[in-house]
Amino acid sequence: MDEETLERVREVVRAIPAGTTSSYGEVAARAGLPGRARLVGRILAEDGHDLPWHRVLRADGTCAPHIAQEQAARLRVEGVLLVDGRLPRRRR
């Protein structure tokens, strides 16, 4: 993977404000990689230790299963409440 792609994803993830979340797909789209949500997940898993990776959730509002407890704990510290392991659905 080229450094430019990595840096675009990093920039988007760094820009997610504390107390808010984004999905892997939203991060991919903002980084100019529409449809590449899995690539974003791989980048964060391999190279996300210095990023606020915990603010990136699955499209259904749930945490990644292998890191769910740590991710939920980090989000809770920032004031993000998960209900039954997911973001509450917003009413329209």
C-alpha cells in the first residue's frame, strides 16, 4: 500500500472529533477511497495505534468484535454511549 493512501486515511481518522464516531465506509469515502471500508479497517488494524481508531465503527454502529470491549471503553470515556454494543439509532 502506498504512503499517500495511508496518510489520507490517517488524516481523516485524526479529524474525527472526540465524542463522535464515523464508519469505516465514511472514512474510506472521505479519504477518496469509496467502497474500500475493509481497506480502512486493515490500515487501522496494522497502523492505527497512534490514531483515534476507536472512533471508527462498523456500518451498523457496532464495534469490531475482536476489540469491542476496549473500543467501547474508550468511547465511553469520550461520552459516547453504546446500547447493547452499538450506537443507538437516531430518530429522523
